[in-house]
Amino acid sequence: MRPVVMVDYGGKMPELQEQLCSFLDSCQKESPVFELLKVMVIEDMIYFIHARALAEFVKSSLNLETEVVLIDVEQDPPKMMAQNYKSSAAAEFLSIQKKFYSLFHSNPVKRDLLQCEGTETRTGTGTSNSTGVIDLSSWIQETEVTIPAINGWLLGYPVVYLFCKEHIEDAVCNLSTKSLNLYQIFVSRSGIPSRGAQCEELMSFTVPYDLSLEGRNEPWAKSFLLRMQAKLETCKQVWGSLKMEVSGCYPQAIVL
């Protein structure tokens, strides 16, 4: 359903990294279905990624097949950015997407080809070479786009808050003073009777209320829900249903 899943933010490193590598190594020894799962690190954040799915996602983003709405939160009020919107943040964001494309799309299967300029591939204690960690920390430090913006895109959110490092305080202030809509995507497992089926949150994200007055009927929200439902059809053996819920949030302090 998602090519990238964040495991922890600000967790205890490198212990967590080593534990995840060991776990993944055990899984890969049990079944080849886990071959394309990798551990990726960006500073103090750690993720599980599916290399092939991430390569396809990055390509579809660059080709505009997967719609991503960028919101400029450097200005007050925040503003949705058109595709031809000119800003240093937008240019940096496109550059990051192209770097991910060059990294993952050349050959997402072989770990030794997941190394490129500015990246490191490390192995955790007790792991085999097949579960090397893809560490993009030094690579990301070279860009002016903030990690929250990169995270929003990698984690598959249809709306991404875009701002550069020098405007972090502006972004926090501009979002903390605005009412937001909270979008939540829930899934239920397949094979469980409807009465006993329990919904699990797949993801959640916010959008300024003034930019999402139609809630789930916003054009980008409808497109996103259709994409998620199409993905659901490819894994019906695991997930049985999917739904979107939208609720309002009053202005509150936000940490980016």
C-alpha cells in the first residue's frame, strides 16, 4: 500500500537500526518475498522501504502521474502552488525528486547499486550484506528543503507542506495560527467478519481549512482516494476495505 513507512523519529540509534537490520535479515532468510525490503536512514529518522515500489513512486511523481499538491507555508496565509509556480523551495524539491530517481530507478533490486554520490550503505551488527542500510543523511543535508517536506512526499501524502530551512520559524507560525482539516485513511483486514473487523489507520495528514473547504470532495482528495482504492485491489488478500475521514482541528502549536 505504501513504498515507504517511517518506523521511528528521533529513536535510539544505532541500536534501533541494528535491530531492524537483524529482523529484516531473518525475514529474508525465511522467504524471498522480503528481498526488496530495505532499511533507510535520514538523520534521526529510520524507515522500511520497498525498493521497487519506491522507484515506481518516484518515477510517477516526476511524470506527474501521481498528483502531489504543494503548499507554500513560507507565506501567510499558506498558498497552494501551481505546477509552474516559481520559487527556490519548488526548485529544490524537484531536484530532490530527481536525485531519488537516479538513486532508486537505475536498479532497485541490487543493494550495491543503491550507492551513489553523497550516500552511504552500511550494515548493522549481525546482518548480512543483503540488508545494508541506505543512509541518505549527508545527501539530504546538502539541500535547502526541510526533512518534513521530504517526508510528506516519501510517505505518500497527497498534500505536502513545502518550505526551506531558513523559513522554518515562518512555517511553524503560519500553520500554528490556522485551523486545519485532518484527513485520515483507515483500512480493515480481509477475511474478518464485518462485525469483528477493526479499522486501522494507514496514514493521516493535515491541510489548512481555508484550502480544503470541500473536505473529502476536494478534487485532489478524490483523486488520492481513487489511487489508494486501486492499490487496495492489488492486495485484497490482506486488506478488505478502505475509507477516508475528515475532521476539523482548531489552531494549535505545531512542531516541524
